Amino acid sequence: MDKRIIKIEPPKIPSEPPELKLLDIHSNDLFEMGMIQDCLIDNQKASKVTFEKIIFKNVTFTETTLTGVEFTDVLFEK
């Protein structure tokens, strides 16, 4: 049996990312290099949305479907 050790690297996010306002999410949207905080993402439906180098801080997702979503270098914080 081949036992490989996979090293998981911490997300590469700037120390003080700019705040992003997330009003609506549409298919194929790209959100990058920022912080989304203190909000409710509700009743959204989209596909192939990409989040790169994003911090979600105190964000709640409800009644939301993001098919094929891609998260790269993302943190979720309370």
C-alpha cells in the first residue's frame, strides 16, 4: 500500500485584505483578495462561482446553492 504524506499549506491571504460587499452572487462570478464580514448570504443560486484569497468572517449562508463552487486560499471565521 502506497502511503503518501500530504502537506496542507495555510491559505495565502494578505494580512489586511480590503472589505468586499457581497450583494448578489451570479454564475461564473469571481471574488478575490478580500474580506466578507458580518452578513447573511440568503436565497442565492449560482454555479461555478470562485472565491480566491477570501476571509469569511461572521458570515451565514442560508437557502443558498452554489453548484461547482471553488474555494482557494479561503478562511471561515466566527
